[in-house]
Amino acid sequence: MRMLISVLGTGYLGATHAACMATLGHEVVGIDADPDKVAMLRSGTAPFFEPGLDELIREGLASGRLRFDTRYELAADADLHFICVGTPQVFDGYAADLTYVWATVGALAPLLTRPCVVVGKSTVPVGTAAQLRTLLQRTAPVGADAEVAWNPEFLRESHAVEDSLRPDRLVFGVDNARAEAALRDVYKPLLSDGVPVVCTDLATAELGKVAANAMLATRLSLMNALGEICEAAGANVGDLATVLGLDPRIGSSFLSPGVGFGGSCLPKDTRALMARAEELGVGHAVELLREVDRVNLRRRAKAVELTLETLAGDPRGRRVAVLGAAFKPGSDDVRDSPALDVAAALSQHGVDVTVVDPAAVHNARRAHPELSYSDDVMVGCAAAEVVLLLTEWPEFAGTDPVTLAQVVGRRQVIDGRLALDRARWETAGWAYRALGIA
């Protein structure tokens, strides 16, 4: 069944969701208050780097099923309204900032004059959906016929299109049959392909995304805590990760040791869950997550410490190349990026830092204009006394150490992601060091 859908917010989540809903055959209007972002999307280009998304946007625009605008009025007649705005961490704390959610609902509610379903996809503290329902019942002309549902997203940056069109599960948080039926209709092509559905209450659906990210963050930090033990005991955390990953009860995903996790989700959602637990009076239940966060930040500090130790002596004016600005390969997202955080910390010690990244230089420069940048490994590493690999782009992992040795000041490399072939680099005359390896 072809439906009219509005997507409110066209950032990373919203633009991807809008394009993918159009691909599934629905008529979609994406609404955003930022005219520059809307202009880019109308031209067929996403305002961020995501493989395959530009092609979907252009196909949707050409078919007439997808359009973008700044006017909320164009969303008024939609059958479903997907809220896809950002919920960043508040400036002075751990809680999620819902300013954009409430602004969006405030703009939409007066336009709702016919039965519809308002579907949250933004990651919010548990209990938000119930508040939103109360607000809509009070302010929307249609009243209680504006149903509320929650449909959390589980997108991985650099795999967002695949995760939208071929998800491993769909979660429907609903409190009535009409809202569930609407969600089943909109996702019918995916359900026909056998994608499993978890149909649950609003609160459980809200917890789905933050709980998943807290679980993944815990695995990563446990691996890095074991890395600290390996450094003290003379063990090898990379080999240890292999040992653990071959256990079918554990598996190998999210056991990558190194400089830690970053991005817009894992750190923010873990901290937001801690903040909400405190508000609910069960802060003791998330003590483990506090250590998860501390371990993650310690690994960044360890990377800085190891670099200064490798430089030996006064670090001021010494040249270091940091390979990586994005928080992960395949993305231009630098939000809470461990690589950029380490680079900035080294700069504060007086180190002359050049950051190299194939996609994220523009965003990194806006966040840290005090650093130098390049999108070319050979240029960025010129005269460097230490090369740090902190984002595991294939371009970096595949760098020829013999060729790179011709431009650096000293052959010293720190592998912050265990992405390099140690024997190959040492054979080429490099002093190799890594987090989690004594």
C-alpha cells in the first residue's frame, strides 16, 4: 500500500529514512528548518558522506516520490509523520537534549486535522513518547486521533542504506492496533522479505536503541580494559580478541581493541541512559556503564601518553601525523571522534599535528581549526616523527611502509586500531607500538 509520509528532520537519520521510504514505493516529503540542507537534498546530494545514499535520493527525486521542503504545511496530510531530529547530549551534562523534538512536535501539532500516526525514530529518554502523546492530545486539532508510536533506528554509519532496506529487526512501540497496522503497512515490503518484528510497548521501544548501544559500548570497553591488563602483563590484546571471538558464545563483533569508541551514538546514548536511570531513582543499576565511559576515555589518554613517550623529550614543535579524523571509516562524522580528540590533546602539548582523512577533513577543520589537515597520506606524514593510525580506513591500513618511510622524519608508528601488519612494518625498519601490546 502506497502511503503519504512526512519525515521531520533531514539530518543523517532523516535523509536516509526519507530516501529509503521512497525506494519502498511511498510518497515522501522531508521537512527541515535549514534551507541550505534542503537545497542540497533537492539537488540530489546528502549533506553528509554516506555510501549509496546520493543515488537513492536522486532516484526518489526523479520518480516524483521524494521531495524536500522547509514548510511544515506540506506535511499536514501525511498518514505517518516520522520524527527524525537530533537529540544531542546537553552541553553541561549527560542527559539528552530534546529541544529539537519538542520544537518539531510544536510546529506539527497545529496542522494535524485528520487521523494519523506520529512515529518517533529519534533516540530519546524512556518516557518521552508518553509526554509527546499528551502534548498532541492537548494541542492537535484531531486530538486523540493523532496516535503515537515509537520505531527506533539501528543504523550504522557507512552502512545506513543497507540497514534501512535490509534491517536485522524492526521494533514497533505501540499502544493500540491502529498504530501497529500503520507501521506494518509502511514496512510491508520488508516484512514480506522476512524481517523480524518486535511489537512492544512505547517504553520498551524507546529503550531499544540506548540499550543496544550501551551493550555494544560495554563490549568495546571490556576489550580495552583487557588491553590495559595486556600492557601491564606483556600480553597481546589482538591475539586475545581472536581467542575470545572464536568462542561461539561471545562472537567476534565489537571486540576491536584500541583507542576506543566515538561517534554520535555510543557515547551519547550510554551517558543518556545513565542520566535517565538517575532521574528514575535507579542510578545504582548503571554503575557498570560509568566504568565503560571511563575506560573509553582512558584509552584516548593512553594514546596521547604513548605518543609523547615515543617522541621522547620536549614535544613542542615536534611533528606528528594522525591518520584519521572521522570516528570510524566510511564516514565523515567527527562527533566525539577519538582520533580528533587525541590530535587536539597532542596539539595542546605543543606538538605540530597534521590530521589525515579521506572524507572528514572539512568537518574536522570546523571542529578544530588549530590543527593542520590533509587528505593525502604522503603529504600529511611529511617529516613526521611519529605516525598514529587512529581510524582504520582501508587507505591507511594498506599504506606501503617502505614508500611512507621515504617522507617521514623518523620511522615510528603507533597502531591505535591494530589495523597494520606489524611484521611488514618492522621489516621496513619501523618501530611499531600499539595500544594493548606491551
